Amino acid sequence: MTKLANRVHKVKPSFTLQMATIAAEMKSKGLDVINFSVGEPDFNTPAAIIKAGKKAMDDGFTKYTAGPGMIELREAICEKLKRENGLSYHPADILVSNGEKQSLYNACQALFDKGDEVIVFRPYWVSFPEFVRLADAEPLLVDTLAEKNFEPDFEDLKRKHNSNIKGVIINSPSNPTGGIWSNESIIRLLKIAKKYNWVIISDECYERLVYDGTFTSTEKLNQDNDIGAEVVTCISLSKTYAMTGWRIGYSAGPRDIIKAMSKIQGQATSCANSIGQKASIEALLGDQACVEDMKRAFKERRDLIVHLLNQIEGVTCRVPGGAFYVFPDFSYYLGMSSQEKLLKDTFDISEYILDSAKVVTVPGDGFGSPGHIRFSYATSTEIIKKGIEKVETALKKLKSKE
Ligand SMILES: Cc1ncc(COP(=O)(O)O)c(C=O)c1O
């Protein structure tokens, strides 16, 4: 049998995609499944964006574009960064990629080597440690404080600090917690990064899905406070404009880093898809009312799911400020048992909920956060009500620890 490269064994498959696959398989067998594992808006891409994509095809705009992205799109991105984030960039500081996932992958490939350690805050989006490993570096998992809305635990950072650290990944608003870090925490981290020469990769994929207060980009905090840390900002069109399948994301950062990332991308995928790029110009420069409409619906669903989860005995759910996830604490149920087995971690709890209630959730242990379970509320209020009721009914059947 062909011997596969070591990196295949080093990297874990996307855990959240596996949960989505289980849900799809159960549905295809005709089961009435409720899926809270979804990582994408349930809305269709707004009509004006679809129209721009169709026009691109009709106009024959179906060929390769410039490797870093069409100049018109990179200009539109600069305009967006100025308008919404208060940041000035030149199109040469922008790299358009096939989804922000590729932006983050490119950044890790361009920046990290064997022997480097990269700080990833726990709970983390499942792909962060894997991007770091794929660059032959090692993720250094640093805790956050659940009781403080998952803000970084600077004491833990101090304990783990070492001279191999080369970078840090920030993700606020966060997947899986939906939490938004305070500006104070980000500024503190920027100052530490500057002092030790760490590069910051700031994943701001959920920047427009912020329900309470305003969002400030990490690079804006860096500039406003004259810190001078190196920040690569990665943003996606996937969540803001319900465009997950179009696969468009981008990075903005120091020109030498962006150039290095572009060199790697050029040999991997040449450029991002041309039709998606044209549609993205419309998304970024067109009417933004669609974003506000989706945001309003998400906020209503967030409030509903938080309320319903907090009604379940033993479950506590904080109100997260952004994204479309809640991350309630289910540790009350650890050590309880169903007829068949003892629930020793959240993998067991999620599996029990799946088997007995046909509801798909994502166990927090998969995000490095025991005791918690992620629920996505990118689904209708009716489904949220029905699904949480089923979860509650299933949990009531569990037997307490002796
Ligand atoms: C935290 C985070 N970053 C990045 C991405 C990647 O988004 P995309 O590749 O669709 O642009 C996702 C998608 O789920 C995400 O949750």
C-alpha cells in the first residue's frame, strides 16, 4: 500500500464537518433530524449578489484572474476596510483567496516553520491547530476564562510563555463561543506580541455579526494605540453575505507577508474563482441592508436559544455578543448515565442527544473545552424551539450519579 506523507497522519479531519455529515446521512435515511451543528447562515445569498455572479458568467468572465485577486475587488476591499474598519490599505496589501480558510492556511504557511510555536486560545475553532501543524509548527494552547466570556487567561499565557513562540491567532467574535473579546484584552495581547516580536493573525470572519456594541478590528486597536505589532487580518464574505459556497475570503497586512502568502497561493490554486470575485464586488460595494436584515434575525434567534437553554435543568448559557453560536455549560450532566452508558465527556452527551432526540450538536471537547456544547442558531425559530424541547426531554431521562 502507498505510504502516505507524515502530515496526513499529523492533521485531524475537520470535526465540525464530520458532525454535518452525520446530520446529512441521517436526513437522507428519512429521519427527522434537527441540526444545530451548521456553520453557515441558512439564508440564501442576497439577490443582487447572485445577479452579479450570473452577469459575470454571461459576460464570459470565466477565466483566471490576477493571482492576488482582481484589482477591482482588491480596491473594493480597501474601500470596505476604510468605510467599516477605519483602516487604510493599498490593493498591494490585499490577497483574495478561495475562502478565508485559504487565507488563514496561506498565512500559517508563509509565517511558521518547524520549531515554532503558535498561540491558539482554547476553546478554538477546530482548524486553527491544524493550520499550524500543517506548517510543521506546534499549536500552544492557552486557556480562556469561561466566567469572563472566554477572554484570554493572561496568567496561563505567562506560565506557557517561551522563546519558541512566533505567532498568535485571535478569533473575535469567536467560533465556537460567540464571545467577543474586550478591546482591553486585545490591546494587552498586541502589546505582548510587539514586545516579543510575535505576528498576530486576526480572524475576523464574524465581524459584521455583532449584536451588542460595536466591533473594532485588531489592526485598528493596534494603530489607534501606537503599538506597532504585525497584524495579518483575515476576513470572509461567507458569513456576512451568506456566501459560504462562493469561496471568497481575503487577507490584509504588511506587504512583505501578503506577498509571501500570494506566492504560496499562486502555486496552490492560482487565484480565487473569478465569478465569486465579481459577485464579491457587488457584496462589498452594494446596498448593505441585507446584512442588517440577517443580523436582526440572528439576534432574535440568539435571544430565544439562550432563554430556552437556560430553562433546562443544570444548563447555564451566557449571552454571546456575536457570530451565530452559543456555547452552554452542560457539565451538570457529566457522570450521569443513560440505559446503555455512562456520559463521561461532552462527546458522550452529544452522542446521547443525537441517538435519543435526533438532534445534532457539537461537543465542546472537540474545541478543547470540556463541559460545553456548541449550538449553532443559524436556523429558524420554530426549529430552535422544537430542537431544544427535544434536548430537554432526552436529558430528563438520564439517571443521576449515585
Ligand atoms: C472562525 C472561522 N474562521 C474562518 C472560517 C472560514 O470561512 P470561509 O473559508 O468560508 O471563508 C470559518 C468557517 O466556518 C470560521 O468559523
